[in-house]
Amino acid sequence: MALVGKQYINKSGDSEFNNKRRQTRKEIFLSRMNELMPWDQLEAVIEPFYPKLGNGRRPYPLSTMFRIHCMKHWYNMSDPAMEDALCEITSMRLFADLSLDNPIPDHTSIFDFVLAWG
């Protein structure tokens, strides 16, 4: 799933999302943040500290985890609440480039993301 222009393009498992007629406030907000945030520059700062493949289990992509981290703070969510939101709220899953076809980061992975570079 990817944001193209102001619309999300669905990769697979969230087909109900494609049939909606209007955008929710959450979708509008996430779309706007996607446009405003200098994602590449911010990720470049974090990347040297982010775990690499081969040091334990395969890490989620940095961009996915960073977007989850941002949403967690924008919506004032705990790690377990963010995990639940990713499972339940399609727009958040799409913003983080996740699909129900693949594993969703659990609350420990979300917590460990900050420990890796914070």
C-alpha cells in the first residue's frame, strides 16, 4: 500500500478501503502529514542506529516503524494501543505501508524501535 498523490493505493488485504466514498479526518490528517514530513531526511538521521538484517529476527522496514512511532505520538497511544490500531484501522495500516497479509508489529517491536535509536 502506498500513498500516491492524496489517495492510498491498496496492495492487497484491505479491499474494503478502496470502496469508500469519503475520507475520514484521520485519513486526511495522515495524508497531509505524509506530504509535510521530510521522511527521507528524518530516516537518514535514524538509519545508522536502526538494527540491520542478521542481528536477530528480521527488522521491519525503518520507514514503517518510524511512521508507526509518529502515529503513536500524534494520537497519544500506548504501544499496545498502537498495535491494536494497526490491526483495526485501515488508514493507519496503509500509512505505515502494512497489510493484513503480512505480520503487524507487536507492541514490543514498537517499544524496541525507540530503544534502538532513542
